[in-house]
Amino acid sequence: MDVVLTADLLDFWVIIFFSFLGVALSAKLRLPSVIGLLFFGALIGPNFLGIVTETDFISLISEIGVILLLFYIGIHFNLDRIARFGLRATFVLLVKFSIIFLLTYLAAVFLGFQMLDAIIMGVVLSFSSTAIFARIVADSRHQKRDESNFMSAVLILEDVVAVFTLTLLSQMQGDTTLSIGQVLVSVLFSLLILFCSYLILRWLVIRLSKWMDEKNLEAQLFSALSLCALLALIAMSFHLSPSIGAFLAGSTVAAIPSFRKIESTLKQMTLLFAAFFFFSMGMLVNPEFIIGAIGIVIFFAIFNMLLKLFSISFSTYMTGFGGTASLFAGLLMLTSSEFGLIIASQTVGITSYDFVSLSTALIVISGLIASILIPREKRVGLFLGTRFGLDRKRNPFRHLSAYMSHVLHHFEPKGPFYETFRKHAYSLVLNLVALFLIDSFLVIVRGQFALHSGLAPYMVGPIDIFELGAILLSIYPLYNIFRIITMLAGKFAHAFHFGPAAHANIRSKMIENFFFFAFFLLLALPIPFAVSVLNLPGFLQEAFLIPLLAAFLFLWDLARLATQLLAPHEDKYHKLEGYKGKK
């Protein structure tokens, strides 16, 4: 027993010492500490010098490290930034993930990867590093820049996607034969139970914080950590990753003002254990794999950074930022993510490919290059800006950027579509629920009637009396639903019009609606064929429903305008839309 304890303590001391060297050397070279921790972890790990071997003690520290890392990220889950940049950040995230996942998947398949490995490759490389971003933005020159705050909102949304991805992988580890549908059903059920537990515990913690002495920082610290451990335990009991529960616990702590006094203490402690996680991940790196696959590593490192620079810069520019600011945003998001490393560690039981070693190498390479490029952002911006002319007044992309910013405004808070939807959402839900209750009630009554009377319901033509009753009772809620959808379709179409709708006649709007209907329909129809030809995962075929729905809304509004055109007085349309006398 003493021998085992001595060996564990010796390994623990070695890890602390080399972690100190990694952090100190990184600070000296002005690099993110993650790079030094991963490097020294790989150096003394069992696959290189073998100074420290993988033990249960080290594995335990690593597990605690990833839990506290997600707890720390949850604490910084800033809802104010999401409220400020929510829709535009979502737009950037969708563009980024679509481009990087699709092209990375195709590149991996082209290089001979199996479909599952190519999917994992696309997922792992789609994320950017929150830890390295925080290290860069800590510089006072970058803290107050709008693009820094904007990219922070994008990273917050990325964290949510990463947590959901970890949930899927934790389910797949239990049984790799499950279909995507079965996995999603299991995940949603587990998340529902976890979320209910989260709401109950959040309610209890809020009331406990009022009772607790605000000056007793130790009690607040242990209550926050106990909430983290409890939610992690609940997540594990439903076959979810414990880090998901830790993330929810962190978001709860962030929402309670009395806990903000211990935020600095929690930060230092969680960063300490997170350092152990990165160090232990470095110990899992196999240098022989990296050397043997050096061509693959270099290719994906360069390919991924180029995709991130393009997708982030382009999508940020489309939301209304200038060319220089967009390029800086792209540089901030160059690095591969620690979430990618966590996801890679969860794939050990799913695939035989060494994604941990690959992810570690990509983090180090991208971190080094980002550390070189970001301090020289003006030179990079001048070089790329000169080549692509993003800041020129005659730049054709400037008009597209202004148009996209105009479209996004309609769906943001205080935008026409958003406000209309918010105003009528309750009525829409209420009428949908009424339809469901009417149909359910009449089905039950019809069944009970047939069961107890033994007679068939009285027929009125081709339908029975109960079906007729359902139709009659459903007329009013169906009318309300139709009216609200018609109104929302009009606002949706109005967002995409090229000019001010108040100054356009009905025929011009109909032409624009028909153009967008044809555009989205032509966009939707080839998607299933393209997914099949490119050998993409089958579930991506469902993506055609998004542009198909958009095409349907334009067609709906086109029909509405046609009825207005046939009306004797066109002023009725303007009065209906609220354009008379104002924009």
C-alpha cells in the first residue's frame, strides 16, 4: 500500500513539475499555456520518454479536470452576449460548421478514411479553441473590440454544440450498433431528465444563496462545487458525459449574483485541474503515429486554418463588419479546439483511429501559427485586404454584406418578423394545442362509444358524426393558425425584398417572391442527390427541408399578394400591412 502511494505521489510531483515548466515556457514565448502542457505531457508520457505511465490516479485527475473545465466554461456562459449578437452569431456558426464539416469530410473520404472516421474528423476540426481565444483576448488591446465580443458569442454557441456532441458520443459508446434515430431519442430523453433536475436544483440553489451568509466565501465555494458534482453524477446515471452536468452547474452559478465573489477563486482552481487534463491528454499522444502520419497532420492543419479563416471572415463580413475587422475575427478563430480534443478522447471506444494524437498535433500547430499571425494582424490584413479588396468602396461584396445585414435585422429583436412572431406566438401555440385536444377528445369519445354501445357511429355522407364534430370544432383554431401563418409568411418574405417594401407595388413584390421561391426550391431539390453522389452521411439529406420550407413561405406570400392584386382596391393591401403613411 505504501509503495503504491509513494509511486502515485512521485508521478503526481513529476506532473506538477513538468506542468510548471510547460506553463512557464509558454508564458516566456508568449504562447497559450495549452501548447506547453500538451508538449510536456507528450514528452514524459508512456509513448515517448516513459517517465510517467498511465495510472488510475492520473486518469482520475484527468476526469476531474475535464469536468471542472466544462464547469468553468459554463460559468462564462454569457447570455447577454448571446442576446446582443444571437442571430448573427448563429449565422456565422452555421456558415462555419457547414463549410468546415462538409469540406473536411470530403477531404477525409478522398484520403481514404472510413465514413465514421471522416465524420469524426469533420466534427473535431469544426470547433475553435475557447482557452486560446481567452488568452489572446486577455490583451487589453483586443478586449473592447466589437469583433472580439462577437466571436465570444460565437464560441459560447459552439460550446453548446460541443456539449450536445459529447452527449451523442457518450450514448454511442454504450452501443455502437444504434441508429442515429435511436441515439437521438435516447439523448433527448436523458437530456430532458437532466434538464428537469437542473431546474429543480437551480431553484433550490437560488433560495439557498439567499439564506447563506454572503461573507462566508468558503460555504459559497463548496456549495458551487457540490452542485457541479451532483449534476455531473446525475448526468452519469443517465449515461451522459459528466461534463454536461458540470456545464449546466456552471451556468447556474453564473446566474446567481451572490456567487460572483468566488468567481476568481473558482477560476484559479478550475484552471489548475484543467491544466492536469491537458497534460494527461498530452500523455496519450503517440509520437510514432504523428511521425507516421505527418503528411496527414500538416495537410489538415493548413486546410483547417484556411477554412476557418475564410468561413469566419466571410460570414462576419456578411453580418456588417468591415474587411479588417472580419479578417481579425478569422485570425481569432484559427486554432483547433480543446473541445475537439475532449471529443476525440470520447471516440476511443468508437473508432480505432488515433484522433487524440491528431487533435493534439493540430492544437499545437494552429496555436503556434495563430500566436505568430495575430500580433501581426495589420500586416496580414493589409496583405489580404489588398489581394481581395474588402475595404474598397467599389467592392461588390459590400452590397451583399449590406443586404445580408438588412435581412438579419428583420429576424433580430425589434425587427419586424421577430416582433410579429413574439406578438402572435402565444396565440399560435394556444390554437395548436386546441386542435390537438379537440382531436384527442373526439377520438377517445368515439372509442368509448363503440366499446360500450357496440354500434358504429352515425354516418353523415362519407364521414361519421364524430369526424364531422371534429371538423366543425377545428374550424376556428384552423382559421387563426392560417391567419397567423399568413402574417408571418408576409413578414418573412418582406425581410428578403431588395428594396423598401413600402415603396414597391404588389406586382414588384410578387416578382421578387417568385424569384426567391424559385431560388430556394432549386436550392432544395438537388440536396438529396448531392448527398448521395458525394457519399455524405444519409442524415444530411434532411437538410433540403430548410430551403423547401423557405420556398413554401414565399409561395404562400405570393398567393396572398395575388388575392390582393385581384381585389378592387389596392389600398386594402397597404392598410393590412401597416405601410400607409409610414414605412
